[in-house]
Amino acid sequence: MEALLRFLFIVVLIYYGFKLVIRYVAPWLLSQFMKKQQDKFNQMNGFANSDYSKKKEGEIHIKTKPSKEDKEGNDFGEYIDFEDVDDK
């Protein structure tokens, strides 16, 4: 009878210990794993060296599109109007 109670006590301890580990340790391990994967991804894609990491807190930079006047001033080449020619 003593062996059965000892076995049940050990099973209950393992069960509650496993629940505590899953509840508190597993999320922490998962978050650490995700941070490492994010850092690895950023290094592989060059995001770590981008302008975002160089900016100071509170600094503002606005990117603007080039105006239409700048686009019209470029020489894109000569426009040629063509006609369809019948081969008959």
C-alpha cells in the first residue's frame, strides 16, 4: 500500500511540475527563440544597418516623392508613331 501511495504522489508531483513549467518557462523560452530568429533575419536582410537603427529618438525624417516637373525634364527618348503594314 505504501508503494502505491508513493507512486501516486510522484505522479501528481510530476503532473503539477509539468504544468508549472509549461505555464511559466515555455513562454519565456519561446520569446527568447523568437528574438534570436528576428535578429538573425534582420542581419541576413541588412535591416540592422539601415537608417532606422541610426536615428536618434525624436528625430523626424520625411521622404518625399519627386515632383512632376522633375519627371518631365528628363529626356526619355524620341516618340515614334507607327502604322500597321499589310504583308500582301
